[in-house]
Amino acid sequence: MRNHRRATTLGLAVLATTTAAALASPAAAADGDAMLSVLHGVPDTTVDVWVDGELTLDDFAPGDLAGPLELPAGTYSVAVTAADAEDDSDPVIGPVDLPLEGGTSYTAVAHLDVDGAPTASLFTNDTSDIAAGEGRLTVRHVAAAPAVDVLAGDDPVIEGLENPDEAVLDLPAGTVPAAVAAAGTTEPVLGPADVDVAEGVNTIVYAWGSLDDDTLALATQTVEGMHSSPDGVDAGTTGEAAATSWPLVWTVVGALGLLFVVIGIGGLRTAVAARHDDE
């Protein structure tokens, strides 16, 4: 009988644990938190990133994308220092204040301004619904370069984009051969490169680096979960982090916990009945 008590106790413990986990799951936390990704777009410079005086990203290399970090809504002070700095008292960029609203997706970018000086920009990622069968393409100009056109094939789809501006397009899902050219021209200075525009996903392409120093490069970020069709699955935000359908996971795990309880109680009743028969 002691074993049946243990089974019942185990079942109750599993159910209690999974219920608590469901309340603290990332999906629930994201409702009130801001999601912040960080892109390093300054060539040839490995850096440390500090948030409110705390080392948050160590030895952050050019072209790296980190996050998303879940942060409570509020204003955060961000400073970028040389790698292995002892603190943030001597930044190469900042400190800058980043006001973050709950339930909003952001990307902070350390990059060069049009004249080649290090700077930082905060972008709000468009997470509004996307029509079924379509994806979103966002292009951000964060390079030391004049205004550019973005070409799809030989045709400009974005014209006169300046640092640090962005352009947003909703397109049929598919692969887009994209290139960047000086405004008013069709000779690529960057690309062409195939960009996968996935259904229900905001694919964000950054042109970063320096035209004069021949360090222009592309970086890509995806923000998922904007399906407007009933069959769309909210997959969260991706940078280096993978997304999960947490409500479904915790429902399944909770059901397993409940099954343990039922099994434990059933076993206890059987043991009690058997004991009465023996008496």
C-alpha cells in the first residue's frame, strides 16, 4: 500500500509542477515583456555589450545576432565597449537609453552612420498580421554608404533608402534574389543573394559595414508568428533562439500529470479493496 501512496503522491507532484510551469512558461511571460535582439554591425571590432552596467554580451563579433532577450517593459541603458573591458565607463558607443514597451519586438543595432562613425539604432519589428500565403520583407540600411536601391532581379523594389532607415514589404512567400545598388543604378554593390520570404514570417535583412572600406555585408533576422489564417501557428521570435508552441506543450504535459494521478488513485482503491477481501 505504501507503493500506491507513493504513486498518488508522485502524480499530484507532477500535476502541481506542470501547472506551475505553465503559468511561468515563455508564452505567458512574453505577453508583458519586451523582446530585444541585438545585432553587431561595426566591422573589424569585437565588443562587449553592457545593459544597465551589467555585462550582457561578451566578445560580440561583427555580424553576430543575439537574442531575443525577454525584458520587462522599461528604459534600459546600453553601452558598447572594447572587448574585455572591466566596466562600461569608457564606451565606444553610448550609453544610449532604449525605451522598451511590453509585448513589442525590438532589434538594437550597433553600426556605422553614413559618414563611418560608430552609432546605435533601435528598430521596432513589425509583428502585425500577414495575409495567408504571404511573408514580410524588411530591409534596413545600417551601412556607411549613401542612399541605396534594393533590387529584386533587375527591378528596384525599394528606392532611395538611407542610413538608418528601413522599408517594409509584404510579398508572396518564396525566394527573392535581392541585391543592393547605389540609388538610381542597377549595378549591385552588395549581392545578389537569395532571401527566403517565408509565409507568416518577417524576414529582416540588414546592409551593414562600409562601402569605402569594402566591408559591406548582409545580416538576416527572422521574426515568426504573424499568420493571419486560422491555421497559422504562433511560433514566437527567432534570432539565435528557437520557438516552441508552449501552450500545447504544457497542456500535453499537464494531461500526463493528471494521468499519473488517476493511475495512482486507481491503484490505491484496488489495494484497499484487496485488503478488505483478505480481512
